Amino acid sequence: MNFAHLTFDHVGIRVTALGVSERFYAKFGFIRDPREFAPTVKTCGLHHPSGLRIHLIFNAAPDLVGNVLNL
């Protein structure tokens, strides 16, 4: 197996607060893809100009210490 050229398509990240998470990833150039927003199953697709995609799964229980993205 040769890993000299490895590509990465997408990753799923479980989050507690969709809005907070979208603002965080927007700082890195990710924007919401309306075709990948499915509130009934609590998923939101973000894409980056490089082609990388993130799927935010917004069904996690809030942490008692708060959201680490707000720290």
C-alpha cells in the first residue's frame, strides 16, 4: 500500500451547538452547503474551497463545563 498521495474527503463531527460550531469553522473558510443541511436528522454539511467537507451532527448532549469553542 502506497500512501505517498493521500486524499481526504470529509469528516463527521458531533456537536452540541450548531450555530457556535458553524461560526468556529467559518474562521477556517468553511461555509454551509444548503444541499447538505438536514435538520430532521440533525446534520449540517460545511464545505471548504479546497474540497474538504465537514458534516456537523448536532445531537450531542451539552458538557457541564460548557462549549470548548467558546473558551
